[in-house]
Amino acid sequence: MLESNKPKDCQNLCNDFHSTIEFLGKRWMGIIIYSLFKGPKRYHEIMENIPGISDRLLTERLRDLEKEGLIVKRILPTPKRKVEYELTQSGKKLEDVFLTIVAWTQAKNES
Amino acid sequence: MLESNKPKDCQNLCNDFHSTIEFLGKRWMGIIIYSLFKGPKRYHEIMENIPGISDRLLTERLRDLEKEGLIVKRILPTPKRKVEYELTQSGKKLEDVFLTIVAWTQAKNES
DNA sequence: TATATAACTTACTAATAGTAAGCTTAAATA
DNA sequence: TATTTAAGCTTACTATTAGTAAGTTATATA
């Protein structure tokens, strides 16, 4: 997904930016990642953290994130089926990006 | 737009992040802003910079950006109708965010 | 006068998101 | 033992958003 739909005549910087923002910008994507910064979470915990999201889309986004290597899914061998999602190293590094976005939003709302 | 659809039980940081990413994450939004970092551009110049975008969506996004105060539209009094779009102070400050995204993408692609 | 270009607008189709219901496995409770 | 409840999905369908194609207005040039 990060590979497809590349604009053809803009530079590399622009390509890097475009592919990433089109992926991270899909509905709910950002906030799903955001909710995992504090540590691994179970499916229904993520749902509870994100009012308004549907289970269908949550599943779809989690698959996208797995495919891109930003999260890992772990099925725990505990009684009562337990599935956990955790950010990979790559995923965790997005925290910088997210903090910059929050800072920008706050600066904007103050002025 | 930055105001609507707020999740109810996540903290302020999370609200700030959510509203902003849902706005910036709309299709083509990021790359339109990106293309204006180098300075004001005319409608068709933006189009030429962003292969794949349609004129309908470009117009729609430019209106959204105006409404949020991230760009200004300027109709120049030159012969041959000339319209220019320029980032506001708020808009220009997004460059930090964007550079962090590019840096993250490059780090990811290298590893 | 005919054609071209800039910057849109409108109408319509295709893709993506949202809603609602159902499925499966296991544990908890009656 | 039978029934209910919960987690983690899947499927089918509707609504919203994006993409495509054509039309509009005003000036400019051949």
C-alpha cells in the first residue's frame, strides 16, 4: 500500500510524504496507532478507547497495520481467547510524528 | 470540521490529535499543503504538481483549507484571471510535522 | 470569428466507510 | 447439563466520499 499510487513527477521527499500520509490518513488509522503508544492492547480495549469506530473497520485497519509491519498480533495461550496488538519498533517511532501534530494543534487553537 | 466528531472518553491530547489527523488525513489534503511550502501557487500549478488529483477534489480541499484558516486565496488584479493560494502562518507551521513524517518514512524504508 | 486557457461547477459512477446481523469458541452461570 | 455471555471476528447491505466527464464564464490569442 505504501508503494502504490505514486505521483510521477514530484521528487523523492514528496513521494515519501505522499505514500505515508495516504496510509496514515485513512479513517481511524491515526487514532488506532495513538491508542497503542501506551503499550499492547486487546481488540475490545482498542474499541473502547475509540468511540465511534466500528468493529469492521477496526479489524480492517489492524490488518493493514500488520501488513505494513507497524503492529504485531499475538494470540495468547491463556484461558479465554485473548488477542493482543502491539506496535513494532517502526510503529513506536511514529510517536514523534504524533507529538508534533498535537503541538501544532495546540498552538493553532491558542492563537 | 476540526471541531466535529470528537471521541468522548479520551483525553485532550487525544482529541487534539484525532481532530487534526481526520482533517489532514482527507485524501490529497497533505500533499496539497506540501506543495505550497515552497511559496504561493496558482490553481493549475498545484494540479500539475499532484499527478492523479481531480479538479473537483482540488477545489473542495482548497475550500476546506480556507475555512480552517490554513491558506488564503488571492485573486490578483492582473489581466487574465489569476488566482493564487498561499499558506497562512498556521499553515506554514505544518512544515515541522511534514518533515517528521518524511524522516520516519525514510528510516522505515532503510531498515 | 474561432479556438484556447484558467478556474471552477454540475451530474453521474465507483470506491470506501458505516450499520446491522450473524458466526465460532470458550467460559460462566442457572 | 443447558443456556447465556463475551471476544474477536465475517458477511451483507446502505450511506458517504472520491473519481470522471462534461459544461460554464471570462479573457486572450490566431
